[in-house]
Amino acid sequence: MNSDKPQHIYQLDSFRLIVLRVLELFVHKSLDETISLTKMAQVINTNPMLLFCREQMKLTEPQVDCKKVVTIRDVILSITKIFSSSQIHIMENNDYFRLKLTREQFQDLISRVYDAYKETVLEKVKLEEVAYKKLMEEIGKIERGEMDTLLIDEIGKKEAPVVKPLTPDVDSNVTGEPTGHSSTTPLVEQDSSTTTRKRAQDDEAEKEAEKEAEQEAEKEAPRAVPNKRLQHIATPLIESISSYKYASAFLHPVNESSAPNYYSLIKKPRDLKTIKQMVKDGRIQTNLELEREILLMFANAIMYNKTGTDIYEWTKEMQPEVDKLIELFNESK
């Protein structure tokens, strides 16, 4: 079977099978009958199997133009692929042909073409089974919370400089909130139209989301003595990240009323407010842990939001810029 992808309809095994089935109608009485290519093309174009074939091609063979009408040329090219030159005789005017084989040979040919078509279908089914198993494995990892780590590893594949310790000269406890962003944008697409009632519901849902995020974060690591030096570095770093043009999507915990099943899929939700609180109460102790939590925040956004959505694209654009910020802060003293 040809491994190259078909570019024309006459190259498809399914179309050749249709040609043979239509041909059976023309020679059901005698194989010696003269067959009109024009009439064959007309019958093929109205054959229900062709309509089904076209619908399948839209999904499985998108590179094939399945909209155009089947022509005499398509029929001839298909026939020449099915029969050898010794099995057919094309008339001088090129519109008629005659078969030169027995009924048994003809039936055997139909069986072989059908087997080729079946082989093609089974091969595609096997590929789909592999893809399905892979998808189910990924769903299992998401449900077990393992996908977060995999995404972090994937996003973190970059050439990183040697990380210098965070040793600023001043030892202070700066815990102010990031400035310049008073609005809350959940980590998913939203409808711009809102009402007072919906805002009240969103505020309540946001408080609940923040509570859930804090509870989840508290489960993951015991409280320790806060690292005041890290706080001194982390606060301006988080403020710098918060000032990025797309940062509003990451300022607060995700509102599940706008993000269905978010907390079922994302086992370790992160946002800038939660990360800052984790530094403040000692659950983040080192600059490496801080970088990992920020990276997890982006990994969650990529995992939950579909490719091509605004949040997904913002994350892909923002994450490399934040990497540069982290490098600068790692180098600061």
C-alpha cells in the first residue's frame, strides 16, 4: 500500500471500491458489454457511498479536494489503477471501454480492492486507538495531579544560567500588595457583559476560590519561619510580574464559576497573590522554590486553557519575559 498521502480522489481505496460497485451495475448481465465512462461518472456522482466517502475525507484526508464533481478523467485514472492494461480495452473515442476478464477474475478483483480498503481502515483505526490510549493516560495523569510536574519540566527546558543566591544588602519585611492592578480577571475567557448581581456572585466565588487556593497550598507544605531576605526580593519581583500587560489573568485565584472543573483538573492551583502569601508565611524558602511556583502558575494556565485562546497565547508570550525577570533578580545582590 502506498505510504504517500493521496492528493486526488481517484487515489483513495474507498473511491476505487465505489467505482467497482458501480461497474458491477453495468456488467451484471454480461462482462462483454460496452461501458460508457460518462454514464459511470454520472452514477458515481449520485451514489450514496460517494457522499459518505466525501464526508469521511473531510476528516481523514483533508488534503484531498472532496468537493469537486467526479469527472471522466477521475474514473479512467481509477480504472487504470484497478485493472491492468490486458484486462480492459478503451475504445478509440475514449468514452467507452470493455472489460477483458472472466466473472471469477472480476469478483476476485473486487475482493482484493475491498481487502486493500479494509487494510487502510484498520490501519487508521489502530492509529486512533494509540491516540485514544495516549489521551486516556494523559487524563489519568491530570486526575492524579501528575501533569503539573510534566508541564513544568517541558516549559522549563531552557538554557538557564548558574543561579546565584539571593543576598540583598537590606533585610526588611515588605509585604505590600502589587500596585497598578485593581481588577480581577480569571484564568479563562470571559463575557464582557456583567450585571450587579453577577459581580456580587463573582466576588463571592472569588473569595471562595482564594480560600480553596490557600487551603490547597497549605496542604502541600508545612509552615516554616519566613525568609525575610527572600521576601525582600520576592515582593518587587512579583510586583514586576504584576505590571506585565497580561498579568491581570494571574493576579488572583481562578474563579471556578467562570472556569468549569478547574479545581478538579488543576491539583496545585497557583496565582501571584497565593505565591506572595506562601513567601510571607514561610512555605516558600528559597529563590529556586519561588521560581518553581511561578513556573507552575504558567503550566496550569497552559494545561487548562485550549490552544489558540487568549489566555493560552498570553501565557506563551508572558512566560519567557518572566524568565528574564527571574534571572535578573537571581543576579541581584
